[in-house]
Amino acid sequence: MAQRPVGRHTGAADGRPTAQPSSDRRLARGQRNRTSIVDATVELINAGNRRPTHREVATRAGLAVRTVYNHFGDTDALFCGAAQQQLWRQRDVVVPIPAHGPIGSRIRVTCHQRRQLFEETGPVVRAAHTRTDGSKRFKELMTQHDVWLRDLLSATLGPEIEALGDQAEARFDMLAVATGWEQWNAMRGSYGRSANDAERLMAHAVGRILAQGNER
């Protein structure tokens, strides 16, 4: 009689699916809880509570406080987790812009996309920065985000940046600062600019940086 192949069984002999192993169920439940905790943290912050406690997060998520601590043992981990998820979820608003067509249009679209991104992620990122006291973990998270933004900027304005010759590297750094989160946060917070004004000023700065590079 032919031997059955040796391997992992995914169903019963009559074709019905077998019960999921308890270890898999635990992993799935753990992931759901973790997502619920982060979602609850983001919701509380966006609702105006910039300093939610583990207990408040647990109540919002419908979980025990112990569960929140099991997943995020300290404030740094909790708020960095919330910021990371929010940043990743909002990346869809930033669509890569091909490096052709009128430069003015590319600048306007770039700045508008960044306005949308920064406005959506702003409350959680600000809360995370405050609650983590700018920890190493938070700085690493924002560095990764900045690298992604710089890559997009390079892809969109590559021809104009390369045309700057020996000024290209310095001008690119200036462009990255002008279109980055910290500059946006300063305009919206420290300088009290509206989102419309901040977007307009960003576009103006990008245009001036590229123009000055060609004034040689």
C-alpha cells in the first residue's frame, strides 16, 4: 500500500479543516491585542489626550492593563509603537512622482503630499517625541522616516539636483530640511502658520533653493 506523504496536516481525512494549533491561536490573539493597543493609543491622542496612560489605553482597547504592559512595558515602547504604526499607515498619501514634467508642478504636488502626511501623523509624532523625551528609539524611527522622504525627494527632483553640479549635495540637504517634518512642525507650532501657509512657504523654499543653485 502506498505510503502517505510525511508533512504538516492541514485538514482531516474527510477534507474538513482541523483545529488551529493553540500556539498559532495565541500568536494571532497576541497580534490582535498589540494592534488594538496601538490603535487605542493613536485614537486617544487624536482625540486630544496627548499623554494617555497605560490604564487609559487598556480601557480604550477593552483589554487588561497587564496585557498592555506585556506588549509595551514602558512609555517609550508604547508611544514609539503608536508613532511607527501611524507613520506606516499614512505612507499611502505619498505617491512617487516621476522626475519629468514641469518642475513647478512636481514641487507643488510634493509639498501638498507632505502637508497631508505631516498633518495626519503630526499629533501622534509630537506626543511620542514628548513622552519619550526624544529617546534613541524615537530618533531611530524618525531617521528611518527621513531617509524614506529623502529618497522620494531625490527621485522626484533628481534631474534638477544633478544639474547643480558641485552644489548638488549641499542643496539636496537644504531641500530635505525644507520639506521635512521638523521644519513643518516648526511652521505649524512655533511660528503659528496655517497648513495652507506652511505648504505655500515650503513650495517657495524648494523653488528658491533650486534657483539659487543655478545662479552662478
